[in-house]
Amino acid sequence: MGSLLDGKVVAARIQQGVAADVESLQRARGVTPTLAVVLSGEDPGSKIYVGRKRQTAKSLGVQTRDHIFPEGLSEGETIALIQELNEDKEVHGILVQLPLPKGVNESRILDAIEPVKDVDGFHPENLGRLMVGNPTVVPCTPGGVLAILDHYEIELSGRIAVVVGRSRIVGKPVAQLLLGRHATVIMAHSRTPNLASITRLADVLVVAIGRPRLIGARYVKSGAVVIDVGINRLPDGTLTGDVDFLDAAGVSAAITPVPGGVGPTTVAMLMRNTVRACQQQIGD
């Protein structure tokens, strides 16, 4: 069975650095990094995620300002709120929790956030900088994936990496980060024919397709490293990834669990992005 890539260990190391930076900002500049969180609607998963982010922020000394609207906001109302937060100099980062209510255009909402306050890294300017190899803000989940690979000293240069999923949030940015580490990157997705023939090429397989337990042993090359970004809630309430963990672990060299893999590093990277946004805005 492949060795476990423990995201909680990686997240703890990132958070140590964040806490030290927060303390330094407070002591030297009298500034507390502040994250505004916008939650629109009643998505149960979103409420859990926001609660975890709030708890982590508090433990690190990062201040959060919650803007919670259980009844949901219209697109215009959401953009107006974002514009207020853009102009608020005491707010250093803006997080709009996804998914958004039906009828609200996700791209227009994310594009409304000032790039310097875009701690999720989804604004076209920030994604464009990532594309040309000069990133200012790295999206949290892709950044967490790289943090795990780095922590466990997994070589990327010259290796074949297959990314399953092509979203703006994970698939596309993580592919750019892997290219930046000199991996040969292949992108696959829901319409890729004979998916297993592609994924079995991977030395490093990153799965973010949103289908519970889709990737089993027959999709994985013997000795590959498997990073499962998926998080799916089953009818019995348990969480599972996009990878069939027990099946794939039997052939992989190393694998992330769900929960406890990429998830903790995503939250840690969000905190780091918030502190870096604060530093940039105050000229530290």
C-alpha cells in the first residue's frame, strides 16, 4: 500500500509561518490581516467550509468579517457588496464562498474583486500572471497541492503529470504550477475518451473532477503519486474523494486521503494569501 501524504502535517507547517507573520505585522505595524468572507445562500457544505476557515483564522490571529446572507443575494447586490469591500482599507482579502445561488454569474462576481484582495487567486489578472510564470497570488487548492508535493520531496522535473479536471479553480491553475516545475503535463476531463489509458501514463496524478471514487486502481500506474482534490458527501453523510482510496492505494507509491489531504492545505494557503495581501497593501 502506498504511503500516506498527510495534508494536516503540511498545513501545520504553513500555519506556523502565517502565525509568525501575523505577529510581526501586529508588533511592527499595528496591523491585523483581515479577511472578509461572503456567504450567500444555504449550501450546507459552504457553511461548514466557512466555519473551518473562520476557526483557523482565529487560531492564527487573522481577523475575519463575516457577511452571511442565508436568503441569498442577487448578482447586483453581491457586486455592490464586493465594491464596498474593495474600498475598505481595513479589509485586506475578500473570499466569496462558492457555489453561488442559482442565477448569479460566478465569473462576474469573481472578476469584481480587486486583484490585490483576491486571496482565492481566481481573478483573470492573477490567473494570467500565473499563466505567464509570474504569479502574484496562487489559488489556494493548487497551492496546497504543490505544498504537499514539496513537503514530501516528490520530484516533478521531467516527470509526467496528469491532471483530471479543467476548472478555473483547480485543474487549469494546478497544471500551470506543475509546468512551472518542469513536469510534462497532460490535462484530461469528463469528455476524455478512454480516460484510464491517459491516467496510467502519470507519474503524478492529480484528480479534481467531482465524481466520487471515479479513479480506482485500473486508472493508476504502479508506483504513481496520487493527489485527490475531490471532496464528495455520500448519502450516509461520510466524505469521500474522487479517488477510490483503498483500491488506488494498493498500486500507488503515495496517496492523499480524503478528508485530511488537500483540504487542510487549502485553508492554510488561504491564510497565507491573506497575510501576503495585507503585506502588499501596507507596503511591508
